[in-house]
Amino acid sequence: MADERRLPIAADVDVVQARQQAREVAAGAGFTSGDQTVIAAAISEIARNILMYAKRGEIILSVVQNGDRQGVVVVARDQGPGIPDVGRALQDGYSTSGGLGLGLPGARRLMDEFELTSVAGKGTTVSMKKWRRLT
Amino acid sequence: MEVPILKQGHYLIASIQSALTDADLSQLREALIERVGRFRSRGVIVDVTALDVMDSFAVRTLRDIAHMARLRGPDTVILATQPELAFAMVQLGLTLKGVATALDLEEGLAFLNQRGEGRLEDRHPPGGRLDRG
């Protein structure tokens, strides 16, 4: 797959960069402008979480094809402290940072597939996919 | 990137021209609230039509601006949530509850003017007139 982009996340501007790159990749994969916005919003939440909880990490964007579907794949990885209670972290309104607590659950609703693995002291990986039908 | 804030009569107009970082958004909030106090503004308009994404931080900051401004008097109008931004907001579980929105500057100004008249009438019953300083 030619279109794989690795984006380091270590500062405020990287979050903006990540959602702009996401938009580009999604546009390249034929997503509508509305879907590009949705994907960009989900990535914005995930990237901000990396910054807030792990200080640094990376986001990898790629495009996959699966039968008559094409998708944008987002993998966000950090070596931060991990999430002690993944179940609660995915609940609306739960936050340990004083935020709105909508980041993870929001991103999950925006995307078609969402997977979160976290190991205390080792880090967190979020994998998300958004699909569109090829016509 | 700093967002320019224009003073138009009794109103402040902040027009976001490009993508903003979280820090830029926080800076806009501080600058607007400071100016509301300094100029005793009667209305605030924030144009977000050019904002690249409406995520939880952006919505929270806009809501903060509106609520903080309200404590000092003026109403805030947010211009104009594009349909796709609105969709992402709903999916994220975000609303701009209690915050006025308008589609363009004209509509936003009309809303503020209407609110202003309403309040002047409250203060000065028909026939009454207040001569300032």
C-alpha cells in the first residue's frame, strides 16, 4: 500500500497536522467531504488524548481495500501510562483530565470500527476504520 | 495563529480564518473576554465557517466563550455550522446548548440588534429616554 502516513504526535500543531493529513487521505480514498470531516474529528480526539495522557505517540494512516469496500485505517499508538479502566474510558462523560469525556466514545461513534488495547505502564493503541462502498 | 478580533460599534467580531490549535482557541477565548470588558461590548460574533474541524475541544471553547461573555452582559452568536460539522458534533455527543447560531454575519447582527432593542425597552419603558454622560 503506497499511501501510508506516519505522523508523530508531540505538540499542539501535530494534532492540527494529523486531522489535515486525515482529510487528504480520506479524500484520496474517495470519501465525501462530510465523511472527511467526520474522520478528521475522530482523529482530532484521539491525537489530543495522546498529547494529554502520554505526551507523545504516533498516528498511522492508511487506505485498505476489502472486496467492494474501501476504508481509511487509523492506528494511534503511544507508550504512555495506559488506561486503567478501559470500560469507563469509553463511557460518555467520564474524564480524568477535566475534559468533557467525549473523546474516546465520540471517536468510536464517528468511525465504523473501533478497537482499543491498553496495558498499564506500557501504553495504548487505538485502531479505527471508516468504510465506504465502491460503486 | 492569532484570530483577528474586529470591533464594530458595540459588537466584537472574531473571524476564524484557518485551522486552529487548542492553544489558539484558548487564546481566542481569553482575548474575547478581555475585550468584552474593555469595550463594554453588547454582542460577540464568532465566525467558525473556516474552522477545519469541530471536535470536543472546539465546541467546549465556543460554549465557554458564550457563557463567560454572558456573565459580563453580551450575547454571543456563532456563525455558521456547516452541515457536515453539525453531523460530526452530533455523533460526538456535543451541542452548543444555550448558544445562538446564525448562518451568516447579517443574520448574526440582526439577532444581536433585536436582542439589544429588547433590552433597551426593558430598561427604558416606552416614552422614557436616558441621556448618557
